[in-house]
Amino acid sequence: MRAYPKGLRVNSSNFAPEVFWRKGVQMVALNWQNVNAAMMLNEAMFAGTGGWCLKPVGYRSSHDATSQLSAAPRATLQLTLNILAAENITSKSERVKPYVRCEIHVEEEQERRQGAFPEGGRTKEGEIKASTEVGLGGSNPDFRQTLRFIDIEGVIPELTFVRLKVMDGDAFSRDNLIAWACFRLDRLRGGPRLIDLYDPDGIKNGGRMFVVIDKTLH
């Protein structure tokens, strides 16, 4: 199966690819003009692969699952991110007031039981989110703050995503994206990690974030 935008669509908006992947769709076509949430999740899904990856076992044709509800076991997630510092997040060091926003893209109850596409399948932010306070300005900020996500239910690790966005908290304008990273939950390793960051155009520019991760699924 494949999903692709309507032929009359003329802007660069996208589907939320994860809701189609959770329906078993093999290929979701995306507009690549802008790096939005869909593009970040797509990067997380296929990072380090040859452009394809296996579905969870229950989504494969060899399995006897008959619905999304029965296709994969689900767990409850406990996730703590101790965000310590970052470096080289932007070249506009004298003007930014950075903070970190974390979003978790997870299957919703309505989607799992009724087969509906949340928001009609349109790209949106993760339903579960938390942010640090605005840090000191500059391209090498110290955050030293902790984000906790407690008892998130219905998690399929291979189809759940953690998205980190470094934002500019300038009070005189809309908060703008400075840098980002996105991970499939099953690939997010615990312990102290140096995370490579992408710039708003989706290019690695040498920026990194130092995070201590504590992840538990039960």
C-alpha cells in the first residue's frame, strides 16, 4: 500500500506518516520542500538504513493479526531526559534565547480502536510534550533541566517517536526552530548521550546536545 498527497495540493504540507505506518502502509509520499514534523519523523524511521526497514512482526503478512489493535504488543513508557547543555546550535549566537521542546508522537486511543486518522492524517505536533525554561542566549547554552514523561500508555516502540526541538524563545517574535533531532523510540538508548543536531534545513551543522536518558518500558 502507498499513500500520497492529492494531486491538486499545491503547497508543501504533509501527511503525518506515522499514522499511516501504524495502519500497515508500506510507503508514504512526502513533500520535501520544507523540513516539518513529517520530514523529521521520516528521518527517524529510516536513519541508518538503506531506505527501507521491516515492519513490526505483527504487521507482516506472515502474522495472523487482523487489525491495528492486535498487530503489536503495547507498553507503558517512563522517560526522563536530563538536558544538560548544547554546543554550536546556531551561527546567530548573540541573538537567540534557546530552550528545548520535546514531543512524543504515540498512537492515540481513537486511532487504535476506531481506525480513524487523527486530524485527517495531517501533520501535527506530538500530543505529549514538555519544554525547558528559556536558557541563556548563545550558541553554547547550559540548560541543566529535566523533562519527565510518566505512564505513557499504548506505546509500540518501533512506531513511536521522540522529537527534540531547540527553539528561540525571543519574546518579541514567534518562537523559531533553531535545531532538531528525532528518534524512533526503540533506537533511543539510555545513559549519557551526545546527540547530533540538524539545522532547520535538515543539514547536520556540527551542533550537538548533551542529554542523559532514562527509558523504561513495561
